[in-house]
Amino acid sequence: MATRLLNSLKILEYSGHVSALLPGNETLLVQPQEKSRAEVSPEDLLVCDMDGKVVAGPKGVKPPSEVFLHCEIYRARPDVKSIAHFHNDATNVFTLVEDMQLLPFKNHAIRWRSGIPVHADPAHVSNSEQGRSVAATLGAHHAMQIRAHGQIVTAETVRAAFIDSLHLVENAEAAYRAAAIGKVKPLTEAELDSFAHSFRRDHHIRKLWSYYVRGALREGLFPESWSEQK
């Protein structure tokens, strides 16, 4: 559902993937490499081990070539239970100019007040060594960018990863538009503290997930049998 929603919102599109760490912390769930992000269904999903090898799922189907970024982030970050990787141009443009960091400009970007690091190597993350390098760049943060490539968002649930991906893109787009008319002003620490005082993350995630899922059901993006997930 998160994959189809991100695709419909032009965030995931033809490339990118969402994963979930499964109970036991030794395997992850991820979509296959070739299946359209607009059509992926439960029966398409693959279970992979922490070396990126398929251990369950449709026969002869490969995981995403960048499954290693998921594996190595999960190894390094026991707090992370879901990861989204996508390639949003409006967000990634902040890796292409000097002296223009992607900072919290909108209130829900409080999630990244610790920073959004940029990984210097724009290559696809196609092996474990590259995955470990990406995980090292991410560190303890909740999102990162790969220069001239794309974004990685980490969260405590799949639904949270979906909502955080939305807000990361919204924050970048707002900053991009603001820069066109003047000098951008990121939120100050005092402003972030003020928002943090009243922000209820769990409630916010439930509210937005329900909103987007109900809309998707109404528009036929999901089969009606998925309605209990709203």
C-alpha cells in the first residue's frame, strides 16, 4: 500500500523501494525488482535475508538491485523497522548546489532536526560494502540523500516511513519555491522546540495514513479487500 501510494504521488514512480524488517530482525520484506510500483501486491513481495538473498517469495524473481542499502541500515540501526528509498528531483537538487543544505523549513521536518547527511558517492548501492558505507553516512539520523541520486528515509513502521517520505519531499519543495522569491529561512531551534511541544507523531501518522488510504480506495488504487488497513 505504501509503495502504491508513493507511486501515485509521483515520489517513487518507476524506481525505488520500500522495505520492512520482519520479526526476529533477520529478514526483511521488499518488493521485487521488475514489478511495477503501481501494481505491486502482497503475493509479489519477497523475503530476503540480511545478505540480500531471497528466502521466500515467487520463484525466479529478483529483489531490487539496491537491497543492500536496506540490509546494512537494518544491521546498523536496530531502531529502524522500515526504509523507503526513492529518487525525487526537487529534493535531490539540494545535493547539486553549494552552500544550500536541506534543513527543516516546514514544521513536520522536525523529524530531521539532527540533520540530513549527504552521501558523496552517487553510484547505485549494489553490494554490501556500498551498503555499509551508506549506513555509516546515515549514522543516527532519520533521512539522508545520496548525491545526484536519491533519498533514504528510515522510520519505526511502514506507515511512518510513508508519511516521513511525504514530508521530506514537501519540505524540499517548499524550500525550493521559497528560494525563488528570496532568502530562505529555516526553522530556528526555538521554533522547532515550540512545535515539538504540541506535536503527536503517532496521532499524525494515523491521521494521514487514513486520509491517503481512504482516498486511494475511493479512486480504485487499492482493491476494496484492503480496506481494513485504513
